[in-house]
Amino acid sequence: MATIDASIVIIAMPAIFRGIGLNPLTPGNVTYLLWMIMGYLLVQSVLVVTLGRLGDMFGRVKIYNLGFVVFTLASIALSLDPLTGTHGALWLIGWRFGQAFGGAMLMANSAAILTDAFPANKRGMALGINQIAGISGQFVGLLLGGVLAAVNWRLVFWVNVPIGVFGTVWAYKSLHEIATTRRARIDWIGNILFAVGLGVLLIAITFGIRPYGGHPTGWTNPLIIGGLIGGVVMLIAFCIFETKIAEPMFQMGLFKIRAFAAGNAASLLGSIARGGLQFILVIWLAGIWLPLHGYDFTVTPLWAGIYMLPLTAGFLIAGPISGTLSDRYGPRLFATSGLLLAAICFVGLMLLPVDFPYPLFALLIFGNGVGSGLFASPNTSAIMSSVPAGQRGSASGMRSTFQNSGMSLSIGIFFSLMIAGVARALPHTLTSGLRAQGVPASVATQVSHLPPVSTLFSALLGFNPVQNLLAPSGVLAKLPAHSVAVLTGRQFFPELISAPFHQGLVIVFTAAAIMSVLGALVSLLRGKQFYYDDATVPPAPGPAVTVRPAPAQETISPNGSSLTSANGDSAPVAGAADHTGQRAGG
């Protein structure tokens, strides 16, 4: 539910904005559009570490259960939006923040609760189901949003209410606190530094998509540059501050454990590679491929979600299987292979023609889903098993932060690369195409030099891009009926933009493949599976063995200097002279 709502509004956006009487593509309203798409993800990225730490202090189940309540109440408020126009948009954006707050409570603590509840030799399976349920929700949301918005836009939010009520009751009755909580002072300064620093950084990256000063993107905007620098400086200050206080928001020493650091770095790189994929594929399908195959622009977002189902299927199939197998054979092989498979599929997508044969496209996105599924479950299990029990909430939050931040970074980076690629060839192509249908030279030149972001968002949201571009000039009312039919038909825009769009695709998928390969290299360097302080270990493949409990004196507290690896040996961690934390287990 929490991840479905990160994407459910993308396909439903035209119906939502029609419902509140606001055109999201007019220059003054693009900000509302960006906040509706990105605000939910930004709030979750900023809050998950704080909420995970609160779970360590006051009870993970307590925070998790409260997340259902907050999420459900925010969904009701969204469904009952009484306003229209810009006020209606602000109501939706504000309550989406509330919904994201509830979703962050769920996401920050779910992996920690499962890690507490399952023994080490079954965590991969348990976390695999959890991760794939979450990641596949991002793609299920695309399809669900299109189906529900076709009936009524308010159903996009009402659908959460019965699930949220059931989840609230079920969670309160079924979940019980297993971990021992330890009350501590709330690190207000650390929380503020982290939230403001990461928030400013991600907002700057998101708004870098918008045009500025005649440039197709906003990366020359002094405010964007200042936001990037300021966000990084505050995050550096956060890291330094957390090492100076007795009860920090997050134990920075955990990054000295190789399994934790490498797992999160690989997760960040994998999320950057995968995060913007759904947006690029929706634009490709909805703006070009589906119109060329006879679909009207108004229904292309829904059908784009349907045609992307092989991607979701790959996640659902590979995740639990890889999680279970990684319990037996270790996470490194599956996580690394998954990212390499994703890289190969990105290269395959890059080599496809814009008007591709669907079976080949379906095979490539299915392979991409399988690759991401192979990676997500073992990687999460490896991260969560490598930290002390008392830090699992904040560690789970940090893991979610890397994953969500990677998605936000990906959307900003991918859109910017796509816009840069399209902007090179689109003006000339669009000018000549419009002139050929009788559009006056002055109008054709003006329209062709508008920022490509409006054109891409039009395709993403199911608007006819050419009609949207020409509507303000009123030229369509003056042209012959035949020319109007050609300009606003299903073939004109896809054929016009195919070549510039393909240039953008090559750039985007090349970047995604590089990120996946880098993630695979980092994953390969994680070492064998490492368990921080478990008293038992998973059985090794082969004949049955007797598992020896780890000696009590070798298991440390979070601030100690040695720990017990899965084979019972002692290994140094944060605070020790040699901060390796990478002993092999199993």
C-alpha cells in the first residue's frame, strides 16, 4: 500500500487535475504537477531514518501500527478534497505529505520487525517477500491508478481506506514487540540536519528538471546550484555531528561494517538505475509506441501500465526465490548477478528501435524485473543481518533512505538526460513538421523552442502533445480541417519525435547500464554473508551439522569493539582498532 501510492497518481493525474479544474501543463502549474509526483517520495526519503530510530527507542511494532492509522486518515482526507483550482491542488499535496509520513512509518520498521522475528537462515525468504511486495507496488500502482481513475479520481485514494482499516486492526492484534527497546534522548540537531540537508538536496535535483533562462533544464539556476551545495554541506555536517554525541540519531560506525556499507551503496546505485525506468517506459509507450499502434492518447497511460506487466512479473517471480536461495548460498552471487542482468537488459532496451516488436520489449523488461528481484531480497537480508539488534530500526530506515533517494535522484537525472537528448534535435524536427501542415513560421518556431519537459509530461499524462503545444496560440482554429486532423492524429507526433526521443533513450539507458555495473562491482566487494550478533547460524549446504551457540562474551553491544561472525569467530567492528566487520559466515 505504501509503495503503490508512490506511483498510483502518475497515471491518474489527468483525471485528478480535471476533477479539481486545473491544467497541470500550463507554465504556472507545473510546480503542482511536480509536487504531486515527487512530494510523496521526497517526504518518505527524509523521514524513514528518524522513524526507524524512534522504532528502536519506543518500539518498532508501535511505530509500524501507527503508520497504518496515519496513512488511512490521510487517504480519507485526500478522498474528500472539497476545494478546486490551486487550492484543491495544495490540499492534495499537503495530505500526500501526511500519507507519505504514514507510509514512512511502515517502510522504516517493516524490515527491522521481520529481521527480529526470523532466524538468520530464513531472513532472505522473509525479506524477499517483503521487498518484492514493496517494489512491485510501484508498478502495480501504475495499472491500478489508470483503472480507478477511469471511474472516478477519488477512488485512487478511497481504495486505501478499507485496506488501511483492515491493516490497522490486523497489525494491532497480530504483531507483538520482540525487540528490546532502549529509551534515549532524541537527537534533535541530528534529525534536523539530516531532514533539511537531504530534503534541500532532493528538491534541488527534482526542480532541476524545470527549464531556466532559455535552457531546457534548470541546472544553471543559482537556486538549484545553491540547493545542491547547501544540501551536501548539511549532510556532511550531520555525519560529523553524529560521531561527536553519545546518543546519535544514527550510528555512523555501522558504515565501517563492510556488509552494511557495500549493501547500501549497491542499493543506491541500483535504485538510480531503476528508479526513473517506469517514467521513461511510460513516456515511450504512451507518447510513441501505443499511438503508432492505434491507441488514442487519452487511454495510452493505462495501456502503458498494462504493457509493462512483464516488468512486475519479473519482480514477483525472482524476489522470493532469490531470497530463499540466498539463505542457503549467501547473498553476494544473487545480488551481483541481478544487477549484471539488469545492465544487460538496459543495453538491450537501448538497442531497440523506437517502434519495437513487443515480444522482444516484453522479454527485456521481464529480464530487468528478474534482475532487480534477484538483487533486492538478498541485499536487504545482508544489510539487516549485519547490524546489531538494537540498531535495526535506524539501519532499516537508512536502507530505505538510500533506496528512496536513489529513485528521486534517478528521476531527476534520467529526465534531465532525456530532455538534453531530445532538445538537440527536436526544435528543427518540430519546426519543419509543423510548417509542412500550414502552421505559420512564427508559431512553429515559437512552439518548437518551448522546453521539451512540457512535451514529455504531456505524453506521460495522456495529453495530445501537439494539441497541448498549439492550443495557446489558437492556430488550430485557423487551419484546414485536414491539417488539424493530421496534427492532432495518432501518427504525427510519434513519427515526429521518434528520432530525437531515441537519442534521449540511448543516453538514459547507457547511464542506467553503467550504474548497474557499478552497483554489481560494489556488491561483489561486500564479502561473504556476515551476521553481527546472532547466537545461531544458518546450516551450511551438505550434511547436517551441529550449530554451536556463539560464546556470550564474543557478542557485543553497539558500542563495543568485537563481534561474533556466523562461524563463531570474533571480528572487529566500529570502535575497534581495525574496522573491517567482514568475516565470512556459514
